Amino acid sequence: MSDFDLAPGDEEGAAVTLAPGWFSRAVAVEPESRFVEVEGTKVHYLRWGDPAKPGLLLVHGNGAHARWWSFVAPFLAREYSVAAIDVSGMGDSGWRERYTLETFAEEQMAVCEDAGFFNCEEPPIIVGHSFGGFITILTGALYGDR
């Protein structure tokens, strides 16, 4: 027992926080898992939603992976065909001898192609978090006309 009184309802031991219901339901949705090859390396991505809807690519930050988007992707899939990439060297994607920003941009475009995002009248939207945001800026600069 501790040397101070616990608040009513508190218990000794590890604190337990339950995830909200919406979060639990979202991460329980199992996406389609796919691979596309870019410059000799397999790049993994996850896919949610109807392929006929406009495309939305989610790009994680450094040291992360596609499943970091699992809590929000099913909600976005109501309006979009959603894909989340594992950038090479992270998640379930393969490793490279050398990494360049241009290669990361090519990976994003390859996933958009493989996911059918260019088959829609609307161009795909690419959203990045942290490092993912940085590399999506280059993707827009290099391939914004697509």
C-alpha cells in the first residue's frame, strides 16, 4: 500500500485506460495487404474501401509503418479509396542499399498506380505525417501534374 490515500475508484497496480469504442472498431477493420515493386524493392501498403472512390494515400513518419493509420483509415474509407504505404526501410517494405527522396516519391506514385487511384476522374490526395509530409511535398513537386 502506498503512503498516501488513493482517490475513490483508484486501485493499486498498473493504470488501465480503455480505448474508446470508435478506436477499437476502427483498428479491428482488417485492410487488404499488397506489395508493389519499385527499383528492385518490394514496397508494402494497406488498402481500405471501394476502389472506385477517389484515392487517398497516407504516408507515415520516420520509423513508423502503415498501420499507424489504422485508427482513422476506415473512417476516411467512407468517402475515399484509402491506401497507407510502408515507406522502404520501414514496416513490411524491403530495405535498400541507398535511400533518396526521389525514390520515396516514386514509391508513393507506384502505390497510387497499383491501387488504381489514377483510374478516377479526381487526382489522388496524398497526406503525410512528419517525415511523410516532407516526402509528400517532393512527390507533389515532381508529379503534381498527375
